[in-house]
Amino acid sequence: MSWVFFSIMAHLFWSGTNIAEKNFVDKRFKNPYFYVVASFLIGLLFAPVFIYFLIEGVYSFKILLFLFLAACFGAICAAPVS
């Protein structure tokens, strides 16, 4: 039954992220490129967490490489096209 809790929490976090991003883009960041760079820098704050899991042997290097590539792909896709 824990999967029900996790699925509901995932939707709540996703909706909260969408609301926060909408407010940030509309009111705080006038340049959308700055928002993409800021999102990438905030993502870099979580890099030590992944490195810790790599050292502890929880994740393999291949999984962390795919996570990093997915983050880079997300930053590229989030960049506005002019």
C-alpha cells in the first residue's frame, strides 16, 4: 500500500513544481534563458547527493551517468526557441 502514498506524493510535488515555475517565470525571471541557467545551477546543488550514493555503492556509475544526461537533455529541451 505504500505505492499509493508515493504516487499521490509524486502528483502533489509535480503540481507544486508547476505552480512555482509558473510564478517564477511570470514574476521573477524576465529572461527565460536565465531561468534555464538558474534551474541547472540548482540541479548542481544535488550533485553531491548522487556522488555520495555512488561512493556508498547504492547506484552504479552507469545509472548516475544516465541521470546526468537526462538532466542535460531536460535543460536543452527547456530552453526557449526564438
